[in-house]
Amino acid sequence: MERCLQGSCSKERRLLVKLALVTASQMKVFQNDELNHLKGLLAKLDGICELQRNIRAASDCSFLYWHRVVLPIYFARLIEERADLRRLKVEKNIEALIIIILTLSILISQYMFSALNDCSRAMTLLEHLDSPSILQSQFKSEMFTALKIKVNYSLIYCWLD
């Protein structure tokens, strides 16, 4: 059992250690408290070895694709709360649009775009289309259209004030 724990901590090695522990417990090599202590240590070792996979699974935001109706609402709230565009004195020209787009690009959370990137990764596993790039481009277009609509609405609202 000790030799299995020397080296890399792969699934196979941990499985061998668990099998050796079961065999040793059936042969009454360990007392109950020693056996429980070893099982606890192996459970901690499993947790450490699977930490990266567990974090990746817990932070996967590919579900946003199925709830993309909520994203325009998110963009609207982001514009309303973080970028008070009514305070900007803008003229009705392209410079105003550039200022607002730059302001929004700074304010829009990189975490949201990382979460949207999870949707793109999930789309690569598609089998019902010839190429996942079709769906990816539609999704990208839909998200940017929603963002543009919110930016344009904010521009009009800013001009009316």
C-alpha cells in the first residue's frame, strides 16, 4: 500500500490503495480506529486530487446558453447601474458613440464574457450540425445584438435628457 502512494497520485494508484485497504481490513490487519483514520486520509487525498476537476465543474457557466433570454436584462442593468450615461454631455455624432462603447467595454465584466465563452466550449460538442461554428456565430450575433440594442437605447435616452 505504501509503494502505491509513492509517485504520482493517479486514479489507478488511489484505487489500488483502496483495494489494498479493503483486503487488509478483511484480514484484520488494522484496528477500527486506524482503519477509519486511513479512510479519512484517503478521502482527503481524493478531494485534493480531484480539486481542479471539481472547480471546473462548479464554475461551468454553459447553462447560460439555455437561459440567454436573461442576458439582455443583465446588459440593461449593467448599463443602468454602472454607467450613468445621463451624466455624460454628448453630442449627436460618432464620438459620443465611441465614448459610450468604450465606457461599456470597460464596465462589462470580463467574468460575464468568460461565462459566455463556456457556452462556446459546450457548442463544440454538437453532433446535430455539420459545424459548431454555425451555432457559435448565431449565439455571438445574438449577444452582440442584445448589447447594441441596450447601448443604442442608452444613447437615445442620453440625448433626450
